[in-house]
Amino acid sequence: MEEVIEIRWHGRGGQGAVLASRIAAGAAFLEGKWSQAFPFFGAERRGAPVTAFTRIGNSPIRLRSQIYEPDILVLMDPMFLNMELAWRGVKPSTIVIANTPKAPEEVFLPVRVKRLTCVDATAISMKLGLKVAGLPVPNSPMVGALIKGTSLFSVESAERAIRDILRRAADVNVEAMRRAYEEASVLEEPKVEEAHA
């Protein structure tokens, strides 16, 4: 693993991006790695864009800034696939994890990236009743897709982190994470939109 892996999460208020970033950091910590997780909020209301950040490293992490050039980009809502703001700083070596009902072969990205992992985290959340005010909360499924697309940490460590952080709601979130891990599809060097190729 590189010195520090930087993950940027894009979600909407109520989708659990901040919690997902904490679960990822917690899972990495359980495997003996150094980690940090923190959010950036704009207008704090349900449905508004929320950005969260996770760093994972093999030694103490002294950086405290936002992540501008992510190694891993997690898009917790399909709308971010077409939102220019989410793609800022993305490199050809970036790995993308997307919540979409489409297969990776059907998705055209605005920039060239290393790998695309897709999962219908919204459908998994709805099936398992992971909802707040009737809206799906796809955070735990997105952690499962992150593991499938990157192998940054194990499913077992993610389960322990979920149980440590969520406690009462742990069982259904663990099931959602594991289901997404099984259902996620990975594609190396995905297609780029013609205008941006």
C-alpha cells in the first residue's frame, strides 16, 4: 500500500457519507493501520451535498486538509456520476466506487480512471429497510462496494467497525455491507464519454 490512501466520499445529507467514512477508517484501524475520517458540510439540510474524507496509511498521518486529488472516489448517489464538482482532482490512477443500478460496462465516466466498481446500494438499502424518513441510507452498502473494489481492508474488519460504531442497528448494516460486497461489479479501465476521451 502507498504511504497514505486518500478517499473522498460524495453523498447527500441523510445518506450517511460521514458515517461511512468513519466505518472505513475504523476498519483500517482494526487492521493495524493509521486512519482518520472527517466531514465537510455546506448547507446542512437533508438532500444537500455532503463531502467526507478518509485517509489510511502505514504510519502516522499528519495531513488535516480536505482531499483534493483522491486515490479513491466514492459516489453515494447516482447524481454524482454527472456532477462536475465530484470529479475535481480525479486522476487516471483513481478508483471509483459508484452507487448506480447500471453495470460498470454501461457507465460512461467524464474522465479516465483506473477502475470502476458499481453496486445498487439504494436498492439494497430499501430492501433491508435502511431508511430515514422514507429515504434510503446507502452508507453500509457503499462500504461493502469499497472493499470489493479496493481490498483496502477485510469484510470482517468492516463488520467489527460497524458493530463498534452502530451498535443497535449493527445487524442490518452488516447484512447490507456484506450483500453489497457480493453484488458489486468491478471493471478495469472503464469507458470515458466521447467528448472527454
